[in-house]
Amino acid sequence: CYHLQKQSLKSRTKNPYAAVQVDPDSDYITPGTLDLEQLLWTGTTAQYTHVNQVWPRIYIGDEKTALERPGLRDLGITHVLNAAEGKWNNVLTGANYYSDLNIQYFGVEADDKPSFNISQYFFSASEFICEALRQSQNKVLVHCVMGRSRSATLVLAYLMMKHNLTVVQAIEHVRQHRCILPNHGFLRQLRALDITLQEDKLRRKREMEDQECKTET
């Protein structure tokens, strides 16, 4: 029976438009990609500005924010994650650009196209942000060109991986503070991450239940 359930989940996971309920005992259902797009457009009151704080000590910004070093000093930014490094639609900064500000830099060569695999950077970007925020005085700027797609995607992944937010909770929180719009392909990858995290959560739940059963016997 469990094998059949896993097969069903696998087939539904491959369909990016299907809602997926990983844990049958939970009320949470991972939405399909179109539903996530609708969520981004519905009920948001955030206006587009160059930079916004979207989580304590985490800012999402655009190219202008990243290039204006006096502004970064005023914000107290200590770490910069450039999600638009390299040859694709890039922001030409780098570690040397911020050397006189004592800012730690991390670059991600991501292309803002639905076909680009940005999920390959979910772990490394989340680790960079997490390590930066271990010191209470530190602040992180995550940016791309517009601060809406690549940078937002990496921040959403961080909130999901490091703060146990679902993709729905992460989007709902960030969009209260900034106008974001990850492209369709990035939303598919965030949805896949959400399903993986829900599966991990279910596995840990079952392991705990098994352990409790063994203890009782």
C-alpha cells in the first residue's frame, strides 16, 4: 500500500500544475505552479522600490542598490549575495567592489529564464545567508537586476530550508514587504523543493512514531 502511495505521489510531482498532499494527516497541500503564480498577484499591496527588508536583517534589492556603496553603508549591509553574477544579464560587482566596505560577497551565475536550474544554488545561497546572520549585527542584501525574480527565489528557498516555512508561507510573507515575481520555471523549482521538504518532514514524523512504538513495547 505504501509503495502505491509513493508511486502516486511521484506521478503527481512530475505534473507542475497538480496540487500535492504529501502527508495525508496534514491540512497542507503544495499548490500547483499556476496557483503559486496567482498567489503572487493576489492581494499584494507592496509597491516596487529599489530595496526592502523582507525578513529580519535580510534585504532584497536591485542593481541600483547593489552598486551604490554609500547606501549599503547607511543600511548597515555586511554581506551581499549577487544572484546576477557572470555573463547573463549581470550586475558587475564582485568581492573587490566592496573591499573598502568590509562586505562579504557571494556570487551566483543565474539566468532569469524559466529553463535555468536555479535550484542548484538553493543550498549554497541559504548557507551563505545563514552563516552571515549568525552574528546579530550582520545584515544581508540579496539582489539581482530588478530584485524580483532571481534574488526573491533564493530568499524564498532560504526561508523554506532554514525556517521551515512552506512555499506558500514564504511567498505570503515576502510579498507583504516587496513586490516579487519569480518566473514560472523558478516557481516550479520552489514547488519541487516544497514537496521534498514535506517528504522529509513526513519521514521524520514516521521515524518518531516508530520510535515511540518501540518504546511502548
